[in-house]
Amino acid sequence: MDEIKQFLKVAINHRFYPAFHLAITTGMRRGEILGLRWKDVNLEKGILYVRQTLSRDGKYFLNGAKTEAGVRSIQLANASIVMLKKQKRIVAKEKLSCGPEYNDYDLVVCTSKGTPVIPSNLKRTYQRLIKEADVPLIRFHDLRHTHATMLLAQGIHAKVISERLGHSNIKTTLDIYSHVLPNMQEEAANQIDALLSKTQ
């Protein structure tokens, strides 16, 4: 958790910060983040909807998500709502200063001219910031795993995590994160001990 905080602290003023923030706080895939539109974000309710993804080469958008279950809604943390409100103001200013030159794809994470961010550019920036933050190098996709692991460690039900990640079923989630579960078994045993000690 300290490493995540350290990374976000270093990345906070970079234009791609919202992408890193969303990867960690929502578990969204890279293509889902780069395809996210403002019309798919409800800041009042604190929910975003995954309905479009950007292709791997950044040249076109795909309707829906990687799987049928990938088309989903994700409840946002308060910190994410604050970040997105700030991002909305930044994008609105850029749109204004660019005028007719602006390419309006309605994207949350985009270039200063409104065009989609090329995934390989995001990857390069991410790797550079990881080095600057002096934290272990993990792939961008691993931020999704970080999200799931954090939630499991907090005792969040695997069904909820499965829905947030857009897995086709809970078995997929349990298979991928089975390495986290032994620690949780120990925690469960400790909770039982704590409970029984109160009744004795």
C-alpha cells in the first residue's frame, strides 16, 4: 500500500494521472480506461459505466468490453470522484483554448487536443514514473491485480470484486487470486478466536 501511495504521489501532476488512479481504484483494464467517456460517468451518483474500449494500437474504439460481463457499472471511491471533477475542469479548459482544432471524442483520459492516448505512450510514461517513484516495476495490467488484492485483504466478498473487474464468473476471480486466500484463511481463524474469547 505504501508503494502505491508513493507512486501516485510522484504521478499526481502528470496528464495521465487519472489513468493510473482509475486502474488502482477501479481495477479497469487499460483499454477500458482509455475508452472511457464523460457520458459514461455519473459524478452525482459516483458510478462509471464500462461501455467502450480503445484498441491495443489506439486507432479505433470497440463497443462493449473484453467479455459480456465486462460491460458493467463500477461504484467510485470519493477520492476518484474528486479526481474526475478536477479532470473534467482541465479537459473543459483545453477544449476552450483549442477551439475548432479540438477533436471531441468525449474522453476522460485524452491528449490536450482531445484525441485518444496511444496505449504504448501510456505504458512508457507509466514505466518512467515507476522508476522515479523508486518502487518495484510491475506491468500496468498489474494495477488491476493490486486493486483486487487490496479489496480481498479488506474482506470484500469475491463476488463484488468479480463484478468490479468484469470477470465472466466468480470462479475466474477465485482462480486468479487464490494466492491471496491462504492469508485470509488465517485471518478468518483469528476472527473466530476473537469471537469465542468474548463468549467465554
